[in-house]
Amino acid sequence: MKENKLADMPIDFAVEIIELVKFLKANHETIISNQIGRSGTSIGANIHEAQYAQGKKDFISKLEIALKEASETGYWLELLHKTNYIDTLYFKQISEKCTSLRVILIASIRTAKSKL
């Protein structure tokens, strides 16, 4: 069976974000944890919603929203790193996953737009 990165990666990433939020809340950080919790889990939700889009334009729109959420999540990760809530090794690891999601989303959006 062929692996579907666009379906599988966001779920794995969301699980990691949820674990990060638990860690942040245990360390009494609520502002960023709430924001990254929303944006980091929203990526997969929008991708999932795109599977049931009402046409090509709606599909593209959902993927573009997912891309924006991934970009926002990258910002929160960088802020967490710069404020020493997460160390450099963890930041690089999770940030790389976030970047991979963005790359896949950009490619998927370009492909879908080329078929309009």
C-alpha cells in the first residue's frame, strides 16, 4: 500500500504538537502553548477537510489554509526556541517536520492549481 504523506504526516505532527503543549502547560506556559496547539493541529484538520472539498478551488483553498497554519506553527516553534522553552536539538527536529509539511503542501497546491 502506498504511503500517503499528505494524510499521515500531519497526524503524526499533531500528536507531537499535543505532547509539546502538555510539556509547556506543565511548565506554566499558556500563551504560546494555546496558539501552537491550535495552529499545529489545524494543519491536519484542514488537509482532512480538503479531501471532501466541493471542487478544485475549495480543495486548493483548504490546502492554502493548512499551509498558513504550518507557517504560523513554524513561527511559534521559533519563538519557543528563542525563549528557551525548547532546546536547539528538539527545535531542529520538530521544525524540520513542520518545514517538510510546508514543502508537501506547496507542491500539492501547485499541482492542483496546474490542473485548474
